[in-house]
Amino acid sequence: MARKITVLGIPFYNTKLQEMVSELTDRIDSQQKTFVVTANPEIVMKAYDDPSFKAHITQADYITADGIGVVKATEHLKEPLPERVTGFDMFQNLLERGNAKGYSLYLVGGTEEVINKTHKVVRSSYPNINLKGSHSGFFETTTERCDVQNAIIDSKADMVFVAMGSPYQETFITEILPQIQKGLFMGIGGSFDVLSGTVKRAPLFWQKLGLEWFYRLASQPTRLWRMKDLVRFYLAARKEAKR
């Protein structure tokens, strides 16, 4: 089985959710440093347009398909991607594994209200996790940003989840990776909004139909402007498939 499947220059890891979670857990247990990017069509198009951003995300040890569009784009291949492996699903599963194993954790992202709610949810729902620290995804000064990055480095946390949205979360992570010896680092977009209950995730029925993106668009019309990247991705991926 091919371990990586390339879509528009982005090498996606060929895996299923539970396989990925188990592999990441093994790497945490063996104290390896791991960078994971969860890429949807919008992120693929950012990398397609911006070589510097592509250089950031291709530093990742794993890039997973966080969007049904990416999975659909591989259907013509001999070995298509089997399913979505989303940031939120990995986040939730890794919190459960971390609770069972007593992992340490650092959270960065969201507004002050969202990160405070997320902090409380982790404390109450995953009491065996050692929550080393948390901070919103907004920094008033460069010094504050550097202070948070240094706090993460000093924490030596087993898992660091950064929920700032792309490209900010990937840039934030790659800036500190050279100073890290171990731990899992993952950008997970709006996952804190969902875990904290601030935003509702699509019902499972919609997820299984591959229409979570439509549900989010209907419930958050301000996301409409992002549709242009979905169209561009579809056209570019279709063109690539015909080569």
C-alpha cells in the first residue's frame, strides 16, 4: 500500500482515523517529535498559491485529509484515500487516549471566551490529562506571541494543539519545531469552538454523507466567501486527474 498519495503537490498520508490515532499515540509514547497538518481543500489551495506556505506544511510528518473534497479527488487512483481523517476527530480521540495514559497537554487558539471554556471542558472531561497551559490565539504584541511559544517549549508537553486557523497555526508551530525534542504538534482550526460548545458540529448523518461542509456553510453563512477555494480545488484536481 502506498503510504502517501499526492494531490496538487500535497502528500497525504494514506490511513484511516483509528490507525492514525494509534500511530500518533505510539510516537508520543516513544517520545518522538511529530508535526501533523490536517488539510482541507482550502489549505491545499493556499499551498498551491503560496510556495512559502507550502514549505511550512510539507515539513509535517503527516498530512491528513480533513475534507471530503480531498478524498473525492483521489477516487480515480488505484489506491484512493479511504476516508477523511479530520483534525477534530483526531483531537477528540487523542484527548481520550491522553486521559487514559496521563499525557501532558498545551492548548493555544480561539478567543479568550473559547479557550477558557475549552480549558474547563478538558479539566472536567479528561481529568487525568496534565494541562500544562492554555492561551487564546490572539496576541497583542510580538513579545506576547514569543512568550507563549517559549512557554510551550518549556512545558515539554506530550500534545500541543493549536487552533488559530490556517496559515497562522502552521506557521506558529513551524517557528518552534527546531527547539522541540519531543511531543505531538497539530493545527486543528476551529476544533476548540466545537469542543467548548460554542459552535455545533454537523450531525453524524451529515458527516457520513460527506456534507459536513454544507452544514457548516448553512449554519455559518459568513463562510460563503471560502467557497471559491472549493471550486478552484475541484477544477485543479480534475485537471490533474486527466494528465
